[in-house]
Amino acid sequence: MSMIYEFSDVALAYEQKSVLRDLSFKIGAGEFVGILGPNGSGKTTLLKLMAGVLKPSAGTIQFEGRHLETYTRKALAQRVSVLPQETFVDFPFRAIEVVLMGRAPYLRTFQWESAEDLRLARDAMARTDCLELADQDIRSLSGGERERVFLARALAQQPRVLLLDEPTTHLDLKHQVEIFRLLQELHAEQGLTLITVLHDLNFAALSCQRVLLLGERRLHADGRPEEILQPSLIREVYGVEVERQGGVIYIPCLSDSKSPSESR
């Protein structure tokens, strides 16, 4: 397996305040990795380091065998696509125009999108179940609709790596399931490397091959979900008592101390 990312003793600090420290790990091509941890543990910051938006204060990050900082913004955008947690558009773009922005890394300055670019954009919208929104003003869409449009933009970019920050935050349960099913299909069919920040431990357990668990601004644990998402580790990192049954993680105090099967 070829390596996509190699972090070596990476640290990040703002104005001498440590944000992340002692990060050393590798991510291989085609892996589906979940980044977990409590609020403030540095999950989104780690994603920004991978995207090249932030530069480490110490240590090195290699991408496909080269130092990440040696890539031009355009070259990196042809390889890595990012779906941030919050997306704002203040101008009256149609949804299809927003998705077509994903083709920008492949266009020369002032070059118009081709028929092939439009086809790729429409295909991406069809895959994320938002093609019927193509001609609507992006500002008029609900949070869930916008999330699917921006995921379509990320897919239209045809990346090798897709970085996602809480991709189901604004989605109802039906579309949460559909998005994760789509991500699993992309992973299986295209070998796309998926790295996603998640809060839902059960989605991580069901979807991801591997979990990076952050705690106290460092990598607390790294491994398969069934190894990492154990009550003892969750208690240590999140400070919450949980139980597992049949692979499902639940909080007893929120279920009157009954297991999922007893509650049915």
C-alpha cells in the first residue's frame, strides 16, 4: 500500500499556545479513516493540516512521498478535496454553478467550463441526490440540501483524497444514511481515500476501517474501530460512561439503564 499521508512529530501552536502535539502516523492510499475526539481536541485543525491550509509549527507532513508544502495550491486541489463543516455562499449562484466550482483546479485562468465539466458536475449531483436542485439559488436551500450540493462540488473535483468535516451535521437521518452509503460506494468502487471528522461513534464504527482518536491535543489511540471504540477508552477520552452491545455504543443514563434490546 502506498502512503498518502505521513505525519512525523507534527505540532501546531497559535501564539505559543499548543493546539496539537506529537502527531506521528501514516495513512495509506484507499483507507477510510475517521477522526474522533471531544470538542477542542483538534479534529478540524488536523484536517486543515492535511489540506495544507495550516502549516505545522514543528515536524513534517508528507503527501504522496513529497513534503506537503512543496505542492502548489492548484496541484494539491487536483488531488485533495475538502468538505468543511460550515459552508457559506453570499451570492446568487445556482446550485449547478456551485458544483462546477469543483472543476476550477483543472481550468486555465478565464477558461470556461466544458461540456465534460458540466457532465461531471451533473453526475456528482445525481450521486448526492441533489440534481433536481441544479437551477435553484444556493441561498434558498435548506442546510441539508446545501450540504449535499457542497459534497457534489467536492466529488466533481475528482480527488484522490476526500477530507470531510462532519459531513452529516445538517442532514436528517435518511440523508445521513445515504451519504455514508455513498462514501462507502466511492471507497469500494474508486479506491478513494476518505478521511472524515465525526462525532457519531456508531457511524464511525459502521463506516470506517480505522479510527484516529484525539484527546488532550494529541493522538490518543489509532486502530480499527472495534479496537478503539471500547468503553474504557471512551471514558478516558470523553469522560462519559458508555456500554457496547452488539457493536452498538449507548449511554446507559440516557436509556434508563436499559440495553437497546431491553428498550424495544
